[in-house]
Amino acid sequence: MNPRILLARRPSGAPVPEDFRFDQAPLPDLADGEVLVRHRFLSLDPYQRGRMDDAKSYAKPVAIGGVMECQAVGEVAASRDGRFREGDWVLGGFGWQAFSARPGKALIPIDPKEAPPSTSLGVLGMPGLTAWVGLKDIGEPKQGETLVVSAASGAVGQVVGQLGKIAGCRVVGIAGGPAKCAFVKDELGFDAALDHRQPLEAPLDAACPDGVDIYWENVGGAVQAAVFPRLRDFGRMVMCGMIAQYNGAPPPGPNLGPVVRKRLRIQGFIVSDTGWARYAQFRAEMLGHIAAGRLTWREDVVQGLANAPAAFIGLLEGRNFGKLVVALD
Ligand code: NDP
């Protein structure tokens, strides 16, 4: 049987356990060209909150009664595609379930000898790719510039900051609470880490005495309101996400009037626009950084499919510490 988590109903505000339903289905049959994958790690990501709503977006919502969407890494359990053999590791869009059958052409093979397989959901996966694409294409970091990153200890933020350091920036992270701030500064090597649970204005002035050249936006809300007025002329604001408003109405934002006077560039992007077409280049560059000791990562591993809904609810409240993945038995 295939255990899985379904969307039981659309959440009103923050998701609650009753919005999800545990279910078992027969194992899928394999058509020609398909591969049966036994999932080992599932990726829990903030965008999955958007897929629970029936709202206009760049991607379709999950249907009521449908399997919750996610990427996962797993091992091939059976194959009707000559390119894949039993035991091969693959990455794909598989859903919150233990097995899935997918066309071989939709799978990305991964080599577990390069790095632990779960990293293909984090530092070497979609969040890392998001950081790499957004910083290269929109942030355009230059030696000596100041880069501020929100949700700095998370899956995307931890990579953005480290790539910023590699590019020669002064990097300031913003995270929730002393433990995350200590990790950002001491283990990731950011120049400063500020706690958004405390007032941010004075610490931002102290950490960024010349202002902010690049603001990497992961959260929105009060953090955005504090950083925005500190952007310098010709600053860039990389609009990656605004998790603070995923569960409800948008909070009041900053006054965007200075965008003109300061000639700011504010650009949103979705990693899939150009990211996956450049995945091989990304992976090679990141593996080089890891081998040279320039890049590290932190994962938050939750055991068992049944614990996925609670872990996902926690992600939207900041209870994860690092890239959130679910390990399956
Ligand atoms: P994280 O691993 O960073 O987890 C989410 C973190 O967000 C929490 O741990 C918490 O960190 C912070 N957070 C949650 N709620 C709030 C809040 N109300 N106010 C402030 N901070 C909050 O997630 P990801 O790294 O996977 O994602 C980060 C952002 O990037 C999200 O907005 C996501 O939607 C976006 N994204 C966008 C992509 C794109 O293509 N544009 C692709 C991938 C991600 P803390 O405790 O430090 O506050």
C-alpha cells in the first residue's frame, strides 16, 4: 500500500491538522516509460501553503482530496524506462506519499556519492537553486556591498548569505531568536545576525552603517518595513517570498515612493522561470563550493510521513530550524 497525506479542505488562515487527511492507496501500476520511486525524503516548503488555496497563482492549486504536492528524493523500486535501474537515486515532484510512479523523463538522477541525498532538496535542490538564480540574476552582488537576508537560517536564506560572502559582500542575516542568530553568525559566517523578535531599526543601523545595497526578501511584513528605508541609491530588492503574509491578509508594507528617487530595482522571480534549465551548472558550482569548504548547510529532519502536517504548520510559524525535510522509513 502507498501511505499518503491528502488535502482535506482549504485552510482558513493558518493551516490546522484537520486540513490534512492520512490515507492509504494501492501501489500505482507502471505504464511503459514510467518509474516507481520509493521516497526517502520529502521536502516541506512555504510555497505548499499557496497550493492549498484556490487562488490565482503561477501554479495550479492542489484539489480537495488530492495528494499534497512536494519534491522528494528516493530510490527506484521498479522501472519501465531503460535509463533507470532499481536502486538508482532520483529527484522529482512526487507529493506527500511513500511511493509514486512518474515518467522517467520527469526525473533528475542524483549521485548519492556527491553529497547526502537529502541535500538535493535543500542546498543542492530547489531552495539552493532559488538562492543561486536570484542572487546572480537580480541581486548582482559586488565586492564590498552590503547584503541583508531575511529568514537567514532557513533553506533559501542560508545559501543566499553564504553565496553573498563568496561574492565578497558584507552579509547581515535576520532570523527569529538567539539560537538561529548564533547559527547564522557563528556557523554560516555572516558578518552580523539580527533577531526580528526584537526591534530591528537600531541594530540595522549599527550592522549596516552605509545602508543596504541588496535586500533579499523572504518574509515581508515588519522586517520589510524596517529594511526598506535603509536601501541605498541603486539598491536591489530581490523579491523571493513574503511568508509573513501567507496565512492571511497582507500587512501594511513600506512606502514605495523612494523607489524612484533612489533608482531601486525591485524584482520578483520564480525559481522555475530559468532555474531548472541551469540545474547542472548550479549543482557543479555548489559542489565546488562544498568541496572547498566555503559552503555549509543545516537541515531540520522530521521522522515519518504522519508528522508532515504538524511540521508544515510549524514552518509557517518559524518552528523549523534549517531546511525542513521529512525522512521516510
Ligand atoms: P525557511 O526554511 O526559511 O522557513 C521559513 C522561515 O520563515 C521560518 O523558519 C521563519 O524563520 C520565517 N518565518 C515564518 N513566518 C514568519 C513571519 N511571520 N515573520 C517573519 N519570519 C517568518 O523557508 P524557505 O527558505 O524554504 O523559504 C523562504 C522564502 O523563500 C519563503 O518566502 C518562500 O516562499 C520563498 N521561496 C521563493 C521561491 C521563488 O521561486 N521565488 C522558491 C523557494 C522559496 P525565522 O524564525 O527566522 O523568522
